[in-house]
Amino acid sequence: MDRIALRSADGTEIAAVRWTPAGEVRGDVLLVHGLAEHMGRYGHVAKALTDAGYRVLGVELRGHGHSGGKRGHVDNWERYVDDLRAAANAIGGPHAIVAHSMGGLVTLDHLRDGDAWAVFTSAPLLEAAVPAPAWKIGAAKVLTKLLPKLSMGNEIPTSWICTDPAVVAAYDADPLVYGTVTPRWYTEMLGAQGRVKGSAAAYDVPLFAAWGTGDKIVSGPAIDAFAGRWGGPKQTHAYDGLFHEILNEPVKDSILAEVVAFLDAHVPKA
């Protein structure tokens, strides 16, 4: 594992981690985390990929992990896309993307005019499992102008992330994990969701969208509907009873095997 320092388009320092397989490299994979977490939680995902011969670059988006920027805040969603593109440029060639939750939304926004040879996304943040009431959305639209960087609790119980209590306990104890977002982050997220869902039919990259039916954070039906409108090859898997972080669930090894099989089916031939 090697740590890499990148610069985003606006000069923000972006941290990345590279994992290289012991043998021949079959292809490159860009790994993207979810909201309020970091690449340190993805070592087992990287191992599954490198064991299969894939070289992995994990990016920590601004405000996350060891990257610069305010926690839980973005001035413009395009800045996250810039961070992802800085990592893609560091790869310097064809690559797949494996992304979780908010990282899935950033990835899909990037792919409206970006590139990848395949995308696996775990519980992409296309809609909240329980839609926010109109008053809350209205308040956010006011605060995003008056107090755009105000840190507020994200109102997500950590017990919702995974059915495994050990994963939840480690998440709670992790000093690089946090539980806040800002009004600007929220309104920018809503804008990204609208753009991405409106572009579903225009995508042509092979997609594997996966989620847990017990997810109380992100809407599984919204993911399924989005995948149904996807313009390119696609497959979906709704894992019965699993929560939000399907790649951390007790059955994660079998899910990661599905991810590898998906990548194997689409990796460009040398």
C-alpha cells in the first residue's frame, strides 16, 4: 500500500492510496468511499481486487480522510467530481470504478462526461430511503445562502450502516469518521441527484448496481428504477436483509466475489 498526494483542479490537496497486486496487473480500478468515511475502511475491498490481479487507487474526496477541505462540506458538487478526476488522471489510462453511496453519486455525475470501462456501485445515493419533508428542503435552500458552511448533524444513526455490531463499533471509534454535513452540501447533493437521474438513459458504461433491502439510508427502489432506465449493459442485486454498507456485511466475501466476476467480464482485452 502506497500513499499518494494529488491536487484537485482548485488546488485542494487530495489524498489517495494505491494497492498493487503481487503478480501481473490485469486492469486498474478506482475506489471511491461514501460520506464521512475514508479509505482506511476499504483495505479488505482492495485486497479482494488485488488478489484478482487488479491495481487499485483509492481516493479520499475533499473533506474526508487525509484530504484537505472542511468536513461534510462542498461549495459545488463539481469539486467532488474534480477530485475523482484527479485520481483518474493519476491512473493515467483505462479503469473501472468501484464506489459506495455518496461516492456512487459522485461517480455517476462524473460519468455524464467522464469515462470508465465498468462501474460497480454499492447503495448509490440517488435518493434517501425516507424523503426529507418539504420544510426541511426549504430550510436548507435558505441556509445554503445564509450559512452555507454551518455544520449540522446528518441525523443518521450509526446502527443503520451494517448488521454487524463490530463494524458499527469500529465506525463509532474511528477518529476519521464524522457525522455532520452543511446546508450547501445538502443542496448540492440534491442537484447532483437530479442531474444523474435525468441522464440515466444516456449512460453506456456497463453497470452493476447493488444494495441491501434493509438499507434505511438510501432508497433501494430508487436505485432499481434508475438501473432500469440505464442506457448501457446493467445488472442489479438486492441483497436480502442487508443494511447500507453491503461490502462490510458478514457475507461481504461472496459480494466481493460478485464484484470481481463483474469486472472480469468487462476488463478490456490486452
